[in-house]
Amino acid sequence: MVLRPAPEDFKIIFFNTGRVVVGLAYLMFLPLITAVAFMEWAVAVDFALSIGVTLTIGYLFLLIFHTDRDPQWVHGMSTAAFSWLVCTLVGAIPYCLSGHFASFLDACFDVMSGYTTTGLVLIQNLDHVSYGLNMWRHELTYIGGQGMVVVALTFLVPGFSGAYKMYVGEGKDEKLLPNVIETARAIWLISIVYLCIGTFWLWVGGLIEGLTPLRAFFHALWLYMAAWSTGGFAPQTQNTMYYHSPLIEVFYFIFMVIGSLNFALHYSVWKGNYREVYRNIELRSFAVTASCAFTIACVALTVSNAFPDLLSTFRFTLFHVISAHTTTGGMSVYARQFITHWGPMATIGVILAMAVGGSACSTAGGFKGIRIGIIGKALAQDIKKLVSAESAVVIQKYHHIKDVVLEDTTVRAAALIIFLYIITYSVATAVGAFYGYPMLDAMFDAVSAGSNSGLSCGITAPSMPSLLKVIYLLAMWVGRLEFNAVLVLLGLGYATITGK
């Protein structure tokens, strides 16, 4: 039985939330500097005010709820879930001041979409957004890919025994190094190295396509942040279609695939373990599910003659299926084309890809490849048991950085999380259908929100019902944190009210 939480429990949660909020305030200095550099004075004032408010809130949390106790599991998990909600509220302040959002709810929606690397947007007049605000949009999704708690662990929190509880609460559970603080810093090292490489090549692509050097640099930086974090944001309304460039699409494609891979896999390859690339269960699972989704969509589009030739069919199908499967959300077609031009079967292929998603402990969302692989291994084990002698002991293993013996608890955990994702997709779909959207349309954007994909068939817009905005926002939140931290936070609230 869980006893009624004591005041000290909430002090631990609020104190560590304050650390994360202070970290968010420091992150606002980058768009402030960008706005000053481009003499966007009104935008600079917006961010100066936002920094002041955020720092005040963060330090009030630290002052009022100061404690020297390290968090236990319930504190760490609750901190991860609660801090994301608080950071959504304060992160929306510069959005609201910008005048590009119809309401505070719309601003919070876009902030949560950025944190969770979803990419669904309600921003208005995107093509005329300032450099400073665009920097904030893409910094949010880049930071969200690594994780807000990872930021705090990397730069703000001294080593303490409760750090791992906060880290796991953000949907990550793998230590690249024995110390979780060092693991968080290793994640950032990997991300920053790829940031330099990716921005350079996208900048080259932008120059080749005729952008000015300065504009090409910022577009390259923002597109890379969107691709690596599998966030899908773009500086223009038409997303990657704006560039009409196969070259930029190729670079974007490469970086969104790399970004969807497990940080532990990156670290293993960096350490020279190249065999992990073809032995890892997540990559094998990704290859199978991506091939199935691509085949479904490509055959459907070929039969319907949706594109003028096979090369165009292959190009657009591969890009969008992988964009969906990595939960990136980059688009080189108009949103409504998924329904009006692609047809039901190809659209279902994209939906399946979004639902499955990328790798665990990465920037991607969805079921995760490792869970699909584990379920597949469990099925294979059951079949082996059926065809083996009754006295035979069937042991099933899978490889993820190391060989792991498949256990029933692992299978149950994987199946439970997949079940919770299906419930999330279903609820969001039902709410969309309740408001009169066709079932396939409602399912498309619902799965996109819950899996943090960011593709849209046109439902996600400022004019959508407020309740549907809230449902999508919550779906993005629980999907990104993979339910456990949110369930612990809800359980803590229930125990507080009932005492049991």
C-alpha cells in the first residue's frame, strides 16, 4: 500500500522541478542573442521578459522547497512528468508575446509539441516569424529530443544518487556510462557533434539550391535540429516541400534516421563496436516494420497512379514512410494529400509506421522497435515450445548492446506499454470522430500526436476544437514520457487525496 505522501515528498518534487525550470530560463538566452543580432528589438524584449519570469518561478521553487534529500523513485518519476507541464507553461510565454498564436492554449500546444519532438503546430503566419522566435521553436525540439531532465543533469545538477530516477522518468533507462550524470553528458556530446556535421551538410545543400549564405546557415541549423530530434519543425509553412530539393531531402532523410536510433547504439558504434549495427534487435525490427509499411504504401500509390512515374512514387513514399517511422514529421507534400491523393491503403501504411515509431532511449516516439522485437521474439519462443518435446527447456535471447535472455517480465512490460499506446491512439481518434472528422483522418492525426510523429492530414489547425487540442497535447505528453512517469504522478495525486 502507498501511504499518504508527506510534505517532504512534495518538497523534493518541486525543488527538482525548480532546477529544470531554471535550466529552461538559461536556454532562452540563445533566442534572445539571436534577436539582438538581427535587431529584432520587440522579440528581444519578449525573451528578456520571459527569462525574468522563468528565472523567478524557478528560483522561487528552489528557495521555498529547498531540501537536501535525494529523490526516490516516486519523486524522480513525478519530477520528470511535473516539470514538463511547468516548462510547457513558462515556455509558452515568448510564444504568447509574439502575436503568432490565437490563444495561450495554442502556444502551450506548440511548446509541448516541441518538447516531445512531435512537430504538430498551431502557429500562425509561420513564413514571417522572426529569427529569434524561430530559434526558440527549434531549440525547444532539439532540447526535447535530448530531454529537459537530461539538460538539468548535464549542466545544473551535481552528482547525487537520485539522478537516475529523474533520468528514467523521462523515458530513458540505459546508462552509456556507469554514472548517470556522465551518461547525460555523453548524450549531449553525441548530439553536438552530429549538430556540427548535419548543419554543415544542410548548409551546403541550401547554398546549392540558391539560398544566401546566412539564410542557408539558419535554415540548415533549424532543419537539422528538426531532423535529429525527430521533431519535424521547419522555418517555413510548407516544411521540406518549400525547398523542392531532392538533395536537401536526402540529407534530411539521413539525419532523421540517425536521430531515431538509440543513444546507446550511437555510443557503442563510437567505441568501435560496428557489429552492433546489424546485430541490434531494434535495427532489425526497424528494417522489418519499415519495409512492411513502405511496401503497403508504395504498392497502393503505384496501383492508383498517384505519382507520374515510379521514381517519384519511390521518392515520396520512402521519404514519408521513414519520416513517419522515425516519428520525425518532415513533409514534402501538402497535408490534405494524404487523404485526397494518397488514398486509404497508403495512408494506413503511414499510420502503421507512425504507431511503431523509432528506437527506445532516442529522440523518437511510438511503440519503439525494441518492444516490437521483444514481442516477436516471445512469439518465436512460444512456437518453439509448441514444436519441442515437453521436457525441453526453450531459452530465447535477443541482442541489444549485449545478449539478453528473454524473460516473461520483459515481455509483459513491452506488451503493457504497447497496449497503453493503443489506448492513447484510440481515445484521441474517438474524440476526433466525435467532432465529425472522418475516421481515417481522425486516426491519422491522433496516432501522430500520441506517437510524437508530427505528420498531419489537415486536422491539426488553430480552428480545431479546444478539447481536441487538449487531448492531443496530453497524448504528446504521455507518449513522450512513455506513461510510467505520468502514471506515478497521477498515483501520487490519488494517494494524496485518498491516503491509500
